Amino acid sequence: MERDAPVRGHVHHRQAGDPPLSARRTRRPHDDPGGRASRVDRGRRRLPAPARCVGHCWSEDVRVFLVVLDGVGMGEMPDASQYGDQGSHTLRHVAEFAGGLRVPAMESLGLGTLVELPGVRPVKSPLGARGRMTERSAGKDSTTGHWEMMGIVLDKAFPTYPSGFPLPLLESWCERVGRGWLGNCTASGTEIINRLGQQHQETGRYIVYTSADSVFQIAAHESTVPLEELYGACRTAREMLSGEHAVGRVIARPFVGVPGEYKRTSNRRDFSLVPFEPTVLDRLKTAGHRTVTVGKVDDLFAGSGVTDPIHTKSNDEGAAVLFDLVSKPGEGLVFANLVDFDTQYGHRNDPAGFARALEAWDEQLARLLPMLRDDEMIWITADHGNDPTTPSTDHSREYTPLLVAGPRVRAGRDLGTRETFADLGATLADVFSIPAPRHGRSFLGEVRA
């Protein structure tokens, strides 16, 4: 279907043997020992000094690296059938397809004790704490998952459009952006650009489509529609999609190539709703802590509560930023999303690629772990599942893993099945002695050595 545009235009309580605070690093996170601002610091304003901790945080310089492995689910949740996801198990099915996963770093932290996975041993003495996360919110998309991690639980899922978007809405949008539309249906992104890409290039009309998630996706060839024009069209759609049509995300989906060989590029951009209430990110920022986001996290929160957004386009870019950050003193939260598991392999039903990506990340994790300072932790989890072995190319309603590591993390601690992703936000609030979110229960007391 197509339509032309209308005409016109934790104070760490000191123990015996602990060094005094004066002996710990005193350089603040925005200092640059090399004399030049780092990539993260360039152009950022100086934040007020974080308030001195009076609760459970380990020192004034505590830092948490929260790493989301996008789409790496760990088995269907009890309500999975309501989402059409019965039988989904991203990790196990990927491991089975690959003939076993080789992920020794995550294995050492206890991944194999959480779920039986080919190739991953259930070690007797895990080096970290581990558990399983439950999504309490209605939905299974990235926005919902990340928001819940920061304390917002949605009782009602964002709207979805299995039959396409209302025509009056599309007509009004087309009038504002000056181009018509093609598609307006539920589709796989790679399939629809190959089906409608040539017509798009001939007419200049945007390809509009959605999925089982609450998304308004706009695809355009980079030689037909300049990127900034595409992003502008997405901003217009984001402005219009409110109230009853408040989709979770508007997504720019640029592509390149020739008919029959079109390929999406890494210039994707997500335009999310602004969170409905203050999140743990907001509270951290208000308290003067640094909140660094890596990947699409900034977009998922519409920038709210973020002091230092770093946009990356792949797992490797995201890992490189993590290495850069952990190599330098700092405090606060580093909230990273590694998106390739989801975009490159889950949505494209590529279990072999998914397995390779997990093994590549595990090699990077093995290098990151020994770089953590005494007052640093890394938390590894996921926002939903995306089982590449099922007929569906959409997200799946699954439990997600939780692996917690750091020099002062109690090794071998079983955190059980957490009732909500919001336990992450509640624990962050406990770590930094800021007001706790309405939802979630801190696990800090369980992991603190």
C-alpha cells in the first residue's frame, strides 16, 4: 500500500587493614592526567561534586558498570504464551545450535549454575554473584526493559499496531514532512526494504512499518533521503505519537545498496518517549553523580538523567568505550547497551552469529574483569529475549541473567529469581545513598563482601 504526500511543500565502613580515604585515589572523574580532555569529557559541563555517601556505598568513588546484553534472554517467563513466546529460550537454543558455547568468563561468574547450557559448566565456586531477573512490566521491548531497570514499572504496555497505523495519523505526518509513505504494515526490516526499496528510491516516499513491539519505524535509502532529513521526520513522528498513540519508540532505519542487495546501516537512531516519572538516572544526576550511557541507552531515556551520552554502533565499539572508561578513575554509573545480539542476530534469526557474538563479548569481559578497581562493580543483564531459532523475528518474553562481579563482591552468592528488573535501580540507589525508586528491592547487602 502507498500514499503520496498531500500537495504542499556504600560508605564503605572501614575494616582493619583498609587504607584511609586520603590514601585512595583523589583525582575526580573529570580530571585528565594527560592534559587533554578524553572523548567522554569533551564539551561536558563540570558537575557539582557528588554528595558524600552516608549509607551503604563503599567509598566516595564507587562506580557501577551496568551492561545490558540486548536480547540475551534466559528462558520463557510464565506469561510468555500471552505474547506468543512459549518455548523461547534464547541462550539455550543458541548454545544448542552452536554445539556448545565457549564463554569461560561468564561461566566463571556462575552462568552455568543459572541454566543448563551446552558447553557452559555449572562451576562449584562462582567468582561472582548471580541470579535471574523477571520483567514485571507489561511488554517486552527495549524501552520497557531499560525503564524498569531504572525503577519504572509499566502496568500497561505501549500500543502496538499489527494492522498498521491509522491513516489520518499517517496523512498528517506526511503533510508535515513533505513525503509520502509506503508499507504501513508489520514486517521484518530486512524483508521490507528489499520488497519496497526500489519503489522508495523511485518515488522518494518513506517506508513505514512496525513489528510486534511498540515501534514506528521509518526506512529510507541514504542516497534518496539525507540522514538529517530522516532524523527530522522521526522527530516529527515522535512529537505526534502521543496520548493513545504514544508508541515506545520511533526508529530511523537508513539503508544502502541496490535492488536485491539492500543493507541496513549502523546510522539507526531511536527516539523514545520521555520517562513518565523520575528514574534512578535522574536521581543520580540530581545528586551530582556522573551518569555515562553507552550505545542506545541515552535514546531510550530521551536523554533524561544522562550527563555523558556516548553513542556507539556495535558491540565492539561499546566494548572499546568500556575499556576506555574502566582504564581511568571515575565514579557514578556507566549504563551500556550492547545491541548486536538483538539487531544483527536475534531479529535476523541468525543463531550462529549470535553464538559468535556471545563468545566475542566473553573474551572482552575476561579482559575487563581484572581492570575493575576496589570500589567498582560490573553488573551484566539483558532487557528481553530474542530467540533466533524461532520463526518469529521479534523480541521474546523471557527471564534474563544477572551476573555481578568486582573485587568486593561476595563470590558465590546466589541472588535467586528477582521479582523485577527494578531491583537493579533499587540497588543503585542503595549504593549511592540516593532516594530509592517506588519499585524494586536492593540486593547490595547480599553481594557486599
